[in-house]
Amino acid sequence: MIDASVQTSGDLGRAIRARRKEVKLSIATLAAMLGCSPRFLSEVERGKETASVGRVIEIARALGLELHIATKS
């Protein structure tokens, strides 16, 4: 189970990578499932700031992750 506070694109990428590894998927397998390149997934996992928000949400959803927005206390 992944439970992480996301403050940067790097935080989000690390959470995505941790979940991908948790469910035992290779970058190549996940890329094939999503119809994108392994390079793109690798860049997202490394915190690529220019990645499309929609595409990143799609990746998270495919891995069973939910994204929540909360007011910072």
C-alpha cells in the first residue's frame, strides 16, 4: 500500500514507481498496457515536470492509485 504526501513531480514519480514495483510490473509491461513508451514512463517516475497531467493520472489509475487533493494544514 502506498500512502505518500506529494509536493513535487519527483514525489509523484517515486510513488508511481513504488506502486509499479509493488504490483510487480516492469516498465515495459506497463508501457505496453498503456500504449506509451517505456522511456516516457521512466521519465514520469523520475519526476518529469512537463508530463501531461492527464497522462500521469492515467498511469496512476492503471496502477490502482487514487489522487486526492487536500488543504495543507
